[in-house]
Amino acid sequence: MSEAERIAGLYERHAAAFDRLRGRTLVERPWLDRFAAPLAPGAPVLDLGCGSGEPLAADLIARGLRVTGVDTSGTLIGLCRARHPQATWHVADMRRFAAEETFAGILAWHSFFHLAHDDQRAMFPRFAALADAGAMLMFTSGPSHGVAVGRFEGEPLYHASLDAAEYRALLAENGFAVVDHVAEDPDCGGATVWLARKAG
């Protein structure tokens, strides 16, 4: 099993630690504001790799958006269901998740970058299929093409990224225009953020 394929098991084994250590200060708020600004009250939003639902999904719910969260960890989804029963939660892999509805917003924050390069490429048609016309898409990546393996709770933690030109090409090929892109945003904990919108 590759390090990328081990990610799901790692988060399930260390779900309590992840929830405990996940920051709640919401340094992501300026990006969430821009993501949510075009969305109507009650609009459906898909959070891929939602973790324990804190703080991003919780913020979107508080804005009056109708959140569907997806994560491979049953333990983390259990926390989501307990904390936010008004939302919809699924134990699923984002690479295979299918829904009967489409969404006005799709978020893959600090989750998409755990996929291997080819799996990332294959996600863009899935984003397009899951997105309404005019939908917002926001995800985080690395700053350049490559693989980085960190550590979490003593285990390898895999990350991968394509380069910016390829992300731009994949977005364009699948009907998304880049709204903004910041590499290693110093105001957002060093996150490399992509914000895009599907053609209307």
C-alpha cells in the first residue's frame, strides 16, 4: 500500500488526536468569506475531507448554508453528526463519492492534497460533475509540483501537489475560471489556496 493510500487509515486511527489538535481560530475566514459570498442562503455546499467538522463546516453551517460533509474516517464523521445533526454526513472517499444533487460550492481544504498526482488530476472532472453552474470551488495544494511526507502521531503523512500551470489547465478544461490563487498565503498559515468558479 502506498503512503497516499495509507492516509484514510491514519486519520481513522488518530481521529481523536486530529480533532484535539485541529486549530479553531479560523485563520481561513477571509477565504471562506470569498467562497461563501456568492452563495444564496440555504445553498448546498459539499465539504470533501471535512474531518471533524470544526472549524470550516461549522462556519459554513453558521452562515446558513446546507452542508454535506464527506470523510473517509467513520470516527470523524461520527463527531460531525453529533455536533451538527442538521447537516448531512457521509463516510466516503472523495475519489468515489457520488451525489444525486449538485452543489453551489465545493470545498476540499487540506484534504485534496493528500491524493496522489493522478488521483488529483482525476478529481477535476468529478468537481465539474458535482458543481452547479456558477458554483464556487476552493481547495488547497502545495506551492509547486512534488511530494512531501510529514509526520502525524509518529506515522508518515503524505502530501502531493501538481504545479500551478497544471492546476490552471485542469480547472479551465473542466469549466472553472480561477478567481484567485495565493501560494503559501502568510495570512492563512502558509496555505496554498485556489478559489475558482464554474462557468454559469
